[in-house]
Amino acid sequence: MERTYRTEWHDSLDSTNSEALRRSAGLGHLTVIAARRQTAGRGQRGNRWLSAEGENLTFSIFLRFSGRGQADTAGCPALKASGQFFISEAAAIAQCRFLSRYGIQTRIKWPNDIYAGDRKISGMLVENSLSGENVRTSVIGIGLNVNQTEFPPELPNPVSMALLTGEKYGIESLLDGFMDEFTGCMALIEDPAGIRGIYESLMYRIGTVSRFCDLSGRPAWLPANAIVRERCTGPDMSDGNNGPEFDGIIRGITEDGRLEISLGQGITGTFGFKEIAFVI
């Protein structure tokens, strides 16, 4: 297969996302920046991404989007800012499909984590820049646990490919395989209903009763029977301003990527990023 991407490997970087953002003016579409070691890896909610040197995949994919109605040599077709969650959907689907090649069945823990069972195997940080009403560039940072078998105690539920399969993997060849999957999944962005359906079919805990923590600061509308305790705590819930825990059933996502949860008594809530956290 002819490669449409270009990969840079670095022995050490502070963060592959930070490096891509610093160089965004001069980077070509589908440039992949990978590091064997990150000194200041970044995750969601401002968390650090911790990864053992040389044992995992830590990389960022840089995308350019056309400013016109169709793709040009700059990169992807034009994408409205309102549809930017499609980028996260395509990258998450690509990770699930890629891991299934190795017999690892995974789910997407909204919005961007990949879980094998109840354990996190991969995380993603997507940072987009806008030009007017359109997405201009996107940096998709991915950290995939590959060969690491021991993790810091502050990570609550990690797992790796090696722990799940008992095998060791070549990091660079894995990245090439993932990028082949990713470039194919990018075409899904042009089919909004289709990509949402695939994403929802892969969602972690969809259709089952799960426990959540309200971080939105607007818990008054929750049905009284949904509240489990006064306030919740945990690794994603440390700012001291958390609302109650409650039970709900994930129904899917909205067109702009918000999480839809049935809360009981005929009430459906929609939550944006940083407004809700799973209690696992």
C-alpha cells in the first residue's frame, strides 16, 4: 500500500502534541510525530500522560483541512467547526479496528479513551484550530500502551497489548499498521450519520446502567432518584466543585458529539466534555 503520510521519530520530546502545534505552520498534511520518550506528555482534562520510555506508542497526527468546499493539495475536505468531533470519532474507530487485528476487543469510553474491558489501553488528545466557521488544522495525540507491563500506582486501571496477549511488539511497525487503518477511517468523516452509527456501536457501556459524576455545576434538574451520594471523588474529579453521583444509561451521542444519557422519569440529559465523568 502506498503511504500517504510521513513519519518523524524522535528519541525524546516534551510532548508530541506540543511539538506539532509549535511547528504547525510548516508541517505537511498527515505528518506523524512520534517519540520514544515524552517528558511532559499531555492527556485529557489537563492530566499528564505517563508512559515508560520505549515501551509504548506516543505520537501525534497532524491534519490540514481545505478552506473550500472540496479537498485540495492542502489536505482533507473542508470541515465545519460544528463537525469537529468527527475527527475524534474517526481516530477512535481506527484504534478499535487496529487492536482487533491482534485479537484485542475494545470499546470507546466517551469521548476519547479506548478500553479493553474496564481497563484503559489508549488515550487521545485532539486539539483543533479554526478558521472562521471551519476547522483549519487538527493535532490528534495518541498514547497506546503496548509493551509496558508495570504501571505507576496513580494510574487507576491501565492495561497494555502485552498484558492482554502475552506478546511483545515492534513499536515502529505498529505505528505503520495503525496509520494504514487511520487513513482509511478518515473517509468516514464525509458520512456523518454513518460514522456516528459506527462510533455508537463501539461505545463503552452503551445501553447499560452505569454510574456517573456530574461535573457541570447544574445538577438540580437530575431526577431525585438518580442521586447516589452528595459528592463524588476520583482521578477525574479532583477540583472540589463536583456534583452528585447518579445512575444513567448511555443512549448515544448528539450530532456535535455530546453524550446522551437517560436519567429516569423520562428525562434525557446531554453532557459536553468536562461536564461528566464515569465512576468505574
